[in-house]
Amino acid sequence: MIVMKKKWCRIRSDIMKKLTTVLIALLAASMLWGGEKVVGTNVSTKVKSELTKEKTMTDKVEKTNEEWRKQLTAEQYEVSRNKATERAFTGKFYKSNDKGVYRCVACDNPLFTSETKFDSGCGWPSYFKPISEDAVRNVEDNSHGMHRTEVVCGKCGGHLGHVFEDGPAPTGQRYCINSIILKFEKKDADKDAKDSKTK
């Protein structure tokens, strides 16, 4: 009986040590990722972001409101800096089927490609994924009495639109983006044809 009691005490001690180690690791992780509420990212993305923060921080574009006002049109400024929304079905890229890359009008950051664009019928250009993981950031948005996920430019932080979980495969996401905050870089079909012949 005494042997059993000593063995149980040793097992309980081992379990407590392991639980303490796990709790310390979780606490350290929460301190590392604390602050801004970012949604729609997994742990590996957060870890990668923290590890590359020093490198990518130099890529960020930061300007005063006055500088943004000088650079952008009044409508672009309202959407990008004040999170306004253009009227549905009025944007120049809503029905566009041209091939190419959609960039942030404020900082020229590549955001989406025509290959991921689809007609969602919502009234704004829709994409099922950004051009790269760090092209955009998803931020919790509880404005107007709703719980949504805002999409901002990964480089300048300008408001782009919102992302919803009702998109097509393979991601199931619908990035609903204001046309006015986008500029389009058309793909050169002749250049692509020449490049493919030389390969």
C-alpha cells in the first residue's frame, strides 16, 4: 500500500510538472501575440509574422492624414482612411473580366489577381483569396452593430472592404472589396505569348 502511494505521488508530480510547462508556454505565446485583434490567421502565420516583423516593418507605408488627402481623391480617402463604402454595383471593377493584378491605389501593394476574382452578385468585386498571405490583414470589426471581418492593405493599412465565409472553393471565402481603392495592372497577353515561346 505504501509503495502504491509513493508511485501515485510520483505520477501526480510528473503530471503537475508537465501542466506547468504547458501553461508557461501558453502564457508566453499569448504575451507574444497580444495587442491587436487579428482574425482569420492561424498560429503558423502569426509566428511567421513575428519572426519577420523587423524585415517587413521597413516595407510599411505610414503617412499623415494630410499626406493621404493630397495623394488620394476625396472618395478614395474616405474609403481608405475613414472606412467608407462605395455604393453597390457602381464600381469600375465590379464586372471587369480583364486578366491582371489588382493593387492598392494608396501604396501600389499587389492585393488580388483576376484568377481569384468571381461574380458573387454582391455589388462589389469579389475574390476568393489574396495574392499572398501578407498582402492583406483581417481585423475584427464590430461597427454598425454588426460583427464582421474587415480587410485592410498589408502595406499601408488602408480599408479595402470585408471578408465573409460564404465564398467558393477552394477557400470558402469572399473578399468583398471597394473598386475605388483598387488600381488594375492589365496582363500583357502578347508579352506572355512571347515569353512562353522562348521557354
